[in-house]
Amino acid sequence: MVRGFMRRFLTTALLLFVTLTLGACTGDASKMASEQPRAHDMSVLKAGTLRHRVIAEFGTPVLAEVRNGTKVDVFKFIDGYSTAARTSRSFLHGAMNISTFGLWDVFGKPVESGFSGREVKVKVEYDANDRISHVKRYE
């Protein structure tokens, strides 16, 4: 009777230990993937879009001025990745960490540090009704 109890206790303790250890293995690469910058909706940069919609998508312009009677905004932001891409990469890193007992982070962190999005600079000109009349992207 004592032997059966000890066997169940040790089995349960071992299972709990393995579960907690594997859960702790999900590390920095998974977190880095989930915290990457979001993708912006570039379709707002078409003629006729209202200025407030552009500002809602890209944030406050780094420069807002009136040139020769034309309102001009310059935006600078990091264009990142879709929610699906960030989530799937985070899940993949977590699964790889669990299956390699945490060793995946040695490779996963440098991989994720390369995924930081790309910097975008855009100059937007508006007509008298605050609608886009011209867009110029700087690479």
C-alpha cells in the first residue's frame, strides 16, 4: 500500500516537474516575436483619403506645415508585421524551446533580432478639403 502511494506520488511529482520545466523553457525569442512592431495599413495613402484617417493610421506627423497654400505632413514610422505573422512566429519559437529544453533561444534570439520592421518615410500633400492629393515615399 505504501509502495503504491509512493509510486503515484513520485510519478505525479515528476510529471509536475517536467511540465513546469518545459513551461519555463519558452523564452526571449518567443517574447521578441510577439512584441515586434505592427503592420500599418498602407492603403490609406491613396488620393482622396481624409487627413485624420492618415494620422490615425501613422500617428502624429514628424513635420506638419503649409507650403504655398498646400498642407503637407511628413510621417516616419516602423512598418512591422501582421498579427498572424507575429503570433505564428511566437508559437513556433515556444514550441522549439519546449522541444529543445530551452536551447532554441540560442538560435531564436538572433533570428528575431533581425525582424525589426523597416523604417518608412512618407510625405503627404492635401487639397483644400484635407484629402490626399499627392504622396511621395522616401526609401
